Amino acid sequence: MESVTISELKNWKKNKIKFAAITAYDFSFAKLFSNQGIPVILTGDSLGMTIQGHSSTLSVKIKDIEYHTKAVRKGAPNTFLLSDLPFMSYYNTKQALKSTAKIIRSGANMIKIEGGKWLVEIIKELSDRSILVCGHIGLTPQSFNYLSGYKVQGRDASDAKKLIDDALLLEESGIQMLVVECIPEKLAKQITENLSIPVIGIGSGKYTDGQILVMHDLLGITEGKKPSFTKNFLSESGSVQKAIQKYIYEVKKGIFPNKKYSF
Ligand code: KIV
């Protein structure tokens, strides 16, 4: 596989070619996902929950993301790899630059940060230094205390408007990609249509340019209460490889997520 680049992802948006992304945290799964044709991997701070067993992402440190990014990059040398800057690793511009350097040196193509307006200066500084930045709005897990839990965002008109304004402002500031998490399908459609950069949805309906799932949800490994927007692709597939192929196929054809997995 040729290396996937940001210009390719932008071309896919322009040509309405949908793409599937997934989280990965280690060499073996990254290699398998990449071999099955996954073009975009996120080494997310969800590793705080899926790998470290915490109840939130807040305890994840920059050294954790560095460690897992390096492992994923070894397994998926040509995949477009984005990695999260964890909680409090980008509280000001200086800190964001320091944290970003560590993650990019570990092999990520792009860093992802959660939030709206307050990130404008940070995004400008990073973009001016040729760093690819992905925004993340809607349900931002690093703010779950402030949001009073893991809830769908942007349901009422003023919250929806704020999210649209944030998306436009972040794009203007320099982000090259945006993740929208747990927002109503209609709102995600509006944001996707209004932005020229690729928008990746999770729990946000089928109209975004790409979809992302946490690998443990997609493979049915998550025990206990699962987010309602996730689908266990392994249960219908017989092997991890086939589950990934099915996921890619359903995203490309607009089959996943259907109404059952959307708000
Ligand atoms: O950390 C993560 O896995 C994420 C996804 C849920 C988008 O941010």
C-alpha cells in the first residue's frame, strides 16, 4: 500500500469517497488493520480505558501516547496515523508545541485535540509550523466532567449553532480534519457539507466523510454497557480480518451507520 496522505483524504472528500478509520494501540492490530485496507488509524487516548482499564481518558499521559504511537507506526508504516494529545498536554501553546513534537517524532502524521474556540491560537501556531491538526468536537471525552457525562451533544438549536460555529472557526484556524462525536445525524451532515476538510464521525450518523470506531467496540471486546452507536462486526464475520473488511465495505457503501446506530 502507498502511504496515505492528507491530500488523498481531501480528494476523497471532494469525490465523495467514504473511508473507514479505527483506533489501534499496538503493532499486531495496526498491521492487521492496515493489511485489510484501513487507510486511517487513530492512536486515541481511549487507550486509558481500553488498554489501561481506567474509567475515563483523563489519566493518559503524553508518554503513553508516544509508546503506543511508536508501536502502531511499526505495524502500519503506510497508514495515515493520527494520535491524540491527552488531557492537559495542550493547555497552552508552549505545552502544545512540546507535546506535539513528541507525538510527531513517535510516528504520527497528525495530532488530534479536543475543543472549540479556546484552541484557535494553538491551532494557528501548530499549523504555521506545518503540523497537521485534527479537531474533535461534540462529545469530547476529556471534558466529560464539564459535560456531566457521556451524552449526545448539539441537540438543541443553540448548542447546534455553537458546534457549527466552532467547526468553521477551527477550519479557519488551520485544522485539516475534524472528528465529530455523538451529535445528531442532521447536524453532522450540515457540518460536513460546510467544511472543505474531511469530517470523521463517531456516533454521528452516515453523512460524514469518514467513520471511526474504537477497535474494542467493533470487535465486541468491550464488556458491560456499550455505546449505542457501536456495532459488533466480529459477531457476524467469523474472523477479525473479515470483520474489518465488512466494516470498510459498510462504511464505503453508506450501510453503516444506519438509523439504529445514529441519533
Ligand atoms: O480516543 C479515541 O479513541 C477517540 C475516538 C473515540 C474518536 O478520540
